[in-house]
Amino acid sequence: MTIPRRLLATLASLTALVLLGADPAAAAATPPPNSMASLGDSITRGFNACGWYVDCTSRSFSTGDYASVNSQYLRIRAVNAAIQGRNHNDARSGAKSADMYGQAGTAVSQGVEYVTLLIGANDACTGSESTMTPVSTYRANIDSALNRIKAGLPAARVQVISVPDIYRLWYIGKDSGSARSTWSAFGICQSMLANPTSTAQADVDRRARVRQRVIDFNTQLAQACAAYGANCDFDDNAVFNYPFVLGQVSTWDYFHPNTSGQAVLASISYAGGFGW
């Protein structure tokens, strides 16, 4: 019997995967976790997704249990009921990369099998461009946190999620009077959002530099995750590249994801993850 050339190529590819070891994209063969924790800032806390300037952890894209968000936790629970009630939100509103080491320690103490990490918006969104976290410092903070997880939870899987594109936030909100007045009144992300309607070259250049800082953060996240090893998966900038719209942002601050935004974040981050 003659074996078709296409089948031979397929068999060869499968054999190569076995010999070389599965990559993160093939991780569906691994069982879903029985427990999880989320590390990060106010985005992961679901801030402003259900009430005026309050955390709404039930609507967190990662560990929340609000049905319409369909968080990563709920998606895992749908295929592994053992995770029920073992979803820990260790994030803190206002957190920066420097806080990840402490949050990682909390996750280690919880003995979880899966960790999501989304951090960096507050490292770039500061009162002015000059106070953004340096890229080298950001990387050191991320390495410190990941090393703590790896040492304390060597079998756990970690998803590192790209920092959202805050330049797009400016782009979709700059023509909204409500967004502009809110950004100004609350001093929100002034490194990027100051003078939102200005077309002066200085402001154009400033926005470009702040966006580049986020891009640089994401480059460091990808490198740090690769250095971690097979148990770490970076989302390949899926969250950064997603073209979110103003309707997915809270109208209380025009900065944080609302319930719809959290649902999109859950969908995109989960799809870019381990494939359970």
C-alpha cells in the first residue's frame, strides 16, 4: 500500500513534536488546573465594572464568577469542576510591577496550580512621562515575581498577559467630552491622556513615547516568560493588539474595562493561553 505524501508529512510533523516536546500551543494535552490565582492591578480586580470606584472581583476576567463575563475561572470550571471555589484574586488596585513579588508570595502560599499575571498599566500610566517605570526596573520586577512562583510552585502554569494599548484608550476617547473631562478631573493616566485634543508635536511625540514604553514592557514580558520555561505562556500580545472600543470602557473613569470589556479580556486572554 502506498502512503500518501501528505499523510507522511503529517506523521513526520507529529513525530517531531513528540521528539522536541510540546510547545505552549499544544498544551491542551495537559489537564486543566484544580486551583488558580490572579496577580495584577485594578484591571484584574474588576475595578469600576459594577459600582462607583470600587473593586468588582466577581467580574474579573481572570478569577471572577459573574456569568456574563465568562472568566478564565468559569471556562476552566466548565471542563474541570474540581476548581470550584478555588479561585483567588490576589491583585490589588493601584499595583505596579514592584508589587508582583508580594502577590506571587500570596499565590505560592495558596498552593495554586495556575496563575495569571497582568501588570504594567500603572507603570506607564503615571502623573507624567518622567515618572513611568524604567524598562529595566520593570523587567527586574517581573523576573523577581516569576522566580518566586517557579521556586514555590514548580509545577504550576503561568499565563503572562500583555499590557493593553493605552494609546488606543486615548484614540477612542479623545473625541468624547465626557472622557476628556473625566481624565482631567481625576488626573487619569496623564502621561498619555494629558492635553488629549492637542496636535502639537510635543504632545504627539509624548504619546508615541508612552506607547513605546508599553511595547517595551510587553517585549520584556515575552522574554521573561520564555526564560521561565514550558510552564509559562505569553499571550503573544493578543490583549495589546485587541482594538477595544469606548463601549467596553467604564463611563465612571473612561479607563477601566466595564463588564463588557472584562468579558472581552477573558475571551482573548483565555484563547491566547494553554488551550484547556
